[in-house]
Amino acid sequence: MNFQAYVSLWAACFVGGLLVLYTIYSAKEAVDYMPQCPMVEPYRPSTYLANSQVIDTILHDHEFRNQSLVKLQNAIRIKTETHDDDPATVEDDPEYWSKFDIFESYLRSTFPLFYQNTELHKVNHHGLVYIWRGTNTTLKPLLLMGHQDTSPVPESTLPLWTYPPFEAHYNGTHLFGRGSSDCKNLVIGYFEAAEELMKTGFIPRRTVVFSFGFDEEVSGVRNRNAQWLEQKFGSKSMYAICDEGGVSLTTLDGTTMAVPGTGEKGFLNLWIDLKTPGGHSSVPPDHTSLGVMADLMVKIENDPFPSYFTPQNPTYYQYVCLAENSATIDKELKKNILSSQASPLSNKKVREYIESSRWLKYYIKTSQALDVIHGGSKSNALPEFVQLTINSRVAIEESIHSALEKYLRNVKNVAQKYDFGLSYQLKNEPAVEIFPPTPQGDFLVHTDEYFDVAPLTPINDNHWKIFAGNIKHVYEELIWPDIYQGPNAHNPIIVSPGIAPGNTDTKYYWNLSDHIYRYRPGEYTSVETSAHGVNEWIKFDSHLQIIVFYFQYIQSVDEIDD
Ligand SMILES: [Zn+2]
């Protein structure tokens, strides 16, 4: 063998060896990687074909559309705004809250068939609980939720609205108005879906309960519906709970996704009080309490909460579903998502990617917003009292206590620097002293407004298969069969679990079911509809989709014995 032949043979062996290694490696990778996206098949009730006429009417009939439009328009026209400074209880100012009587009588006159077939219980005056009794009392009821109130329209924003917020203007495709997407559309949609079922002669085996609060937009502190239901039906007595929230439909990297919320972040309002001795402004200390508080504020903002990318957070599955199914996702990102749990470097890269967007980063970390500051009273007097209010939405991987610890770390740092006292106090608990009071001043960190991260809804069970499967059935088979059926069908819709950065009334309902789905059918992501903002809108087709979805979902869960 001459030298050249030897080199060629050696090179061939080397390349061949590499190929073999590569093949083994890729095969191993293919074998090792188990898909994690909780994919489901479309799920339809057995009555699907028998009811095709009704479904067709809901989605495509002109007259139905017009009647449905008027029902939602008139609901928007009844002002049911709630405000942060609303009377603490209904008894404090019954007149103020009477707008919910008007709303309820509107429901009564608009949906007579619904009222004939259900029992209405008014809880704490304006909480509405309707019970549509099923014939089989051994089956756990399905609970459908929403809220009657809307976020307020501040006077100052009125000129910015293209159409007045309570006019409910319809332009032929879109409906504009406060509550059109958050969430009178959902509430009215439930009524319409149930009435369409009632018209077909449907009598449920499984009881359906409807529960509508009246102060969700101001934390729902007056909502007693959940306690009432727990007393009447018992804890964990509901088959599943559906409420607003989640991402209705969105397209990411060429993949259409629906993202029902199967988790919810925690909530914390924290107050930091600082008391210092007063005195004349002509002889101030180097740092007044305002200056010290400013120092603390800078420290807090420069010490953000960490981010996480773990399967504990449903957001993880959203990215995994995308990585497993998108044909156009960046290859490097895909690789990092799929190896994020084995490789700390990949995990870091995915977090960096998500954190590069302000709109996405808080899906994976606790937020901290310094929202209110009070302090000082006179230009010639030293400020004796300063108070800072911070709002945090707590990451799935954290807790109220871990969030509090991080803030205490910041305050300790500043208290030591200026030789101040420090204590903290949680709702209904005695104050805990960290540093004793000093003549210079004292910090008190306290909160009575918080709730922990919500328990996660399971995503690998029959409940999920039916809920997520109905979304696919409704969109792929009923709404867009031309796109998703046949030989040239588009890639299927991915239904992925997820979380919403905000909160819903479901926080009071954890004891009633392990299966909570926060999702509103519709052709939009949740942010696009300007809920809480100027020119809130929905595409009216989205409203009809709510009706069809619940028409099918109620029947689907009625047929099973889980
Ligand atoms: Zn809402």
C-alpha cells in the first residue's frame, strides 16, 4: 500500500467512523427523547352529527348572528364597572351596587328558557349561582364561571375611544365596548349555549352550575360564591371549572396554538413603612426618610427575581409543544428547549430568550412593580413617615414567603446601612422583629393582601383530553374544516397548557376541583383585544365560537361517567 492509498484508507475509516458515531448518536438521541407536549386528538360528543344543523346555525346563520349580537350589545350597554375605592360591602351602599340588579333582570328577560330550567341563588346580594340540575346525582357537576363586572373607563380616556365604550358599536365584523372581551362575551355565551341545548330538548345527566361574581376586577373580595358552593356541594365536588383567561389562539413560528391556563401565579401587595424623627428642614440629616426610601427602591429594582424554566410551570410545555411541532422554529432554540432540563446552559439560553421580551418574561419569573409612594407633608418639615407599595405576581416555582424573603433581604441591607430598626408582619400574625428600633428610624414591612400560587391542573388525564380535544374539534372540524381537513390540511392546532400573568376569580375555587381551565374561545390572543384599555373589542365570530364550544363541551362531559 503506498502512502497516498494509506492516507485515503485512513481518511475513509475516519469519516466512516464519524458517520457510524453520528448515526449511533442520533439514533440514541431519537430513542432517548420522549415527546412531552400533552397532544390530544379532537374530541367530540356523540351527538355531533345529530346536532350539525344547530351548530351550523350558530356559526353561519345570519338571523342567529344578529340576535346574538343584540344580546351581547345590550349586556355591554348596562354599566357594571367596579373601582378600587368601591364601598367595602354591599350593605355599605346598596344603591351603588344596584347596577347588578339591573344586569340580573336583563339576563332574566333575555334568557327566559335558561331561567325556566335553572335555579338561581343570589349569594352576597349580587353573586349569581345558577344550578341546572342533572338527572344523575352521582356525577360531579360541571362549573362554568365568569364575572358580571368590568374594569372602569376613566373619564380621561373617553376622548380616546373611537366609539363610546357603552354604545357597543358593531362595524359588521367587530364589536367595540367595555366588557366586550372581558368578559360579558363569555357570560352571555354560556347563557346562549345552554339555551341552544335546552331548545334541542337536552336534559343533562351531569348538573351544570354557573357562577358569576360581581367584583372580579377589584380582587373579588366580596365574592362568596365559592364558599356557598362548597357548603352546598362539598369540597372537590366539581368535575371541572372553566373560567376566563389563557390565550385563545395565537400563531407562533407558523404553529397555531390555544393555551388554556392550567396554573396561575401568586399575588402579593407589600407595604414598606419607614418612620423617622421629624424636625426642621434647615438642619436635616444627610438622608431624610425619603432619601433612604429612594435608596431602597433602587436596590429593589437592581435585584430582580430569578427566572425559571421548569416542568413545574405550564409555560414550559408551551415552549416544548412549539419545539416539538413547529417546522420553522430556530434550530438552536429548539435544541435548547428540548435539552433544557438536562443542560443548565441550554436552560439559561431559553430563559434569556424568553426574558428578552417584556411581555413574555413574567411567565417565568416573579414581577416587582413599585406602584405607590407616600411621604412628607411640608417643605419646611422633615418627612416623618414614608410608605411604599409594591405589587408582585409570584412565579409558579416560588411562594409568598420566598418573595417576602427577597424583599426583606433588600430592606435589611438598607436598614443596616443607616442603622434603622426592622420588623415585618403578615396578615393576622404577630409582628416579627429583625432589628430592634433605633433613634434613627424604623422599617415595617407588612401585607394583608396576598394569595399563593394556584395548584396545577393535571394535563395527562381524561379531563384534559376532553377539554383540549373539544378545542381542536371546534376549530379544526367545525370552524375551519377547509383549513384543517383533507389532503392539503394545515398543521393541526396545538393545545398547550399555560399560565396567565394576571389572576382570575378561580383563586377562590381551588377547594372545589383539581381541574381548573382558564380559557375563553376566540380568534385572538388575550392581549390584543385591549381588555381594560381603550377601544376594547372582539371579532364577533369569536363570540359565536364561545357558544359552539360550550354547546359541545357540556355534551361531551355529560356523556362520560368520570
Ligand atoms: Zn375578566
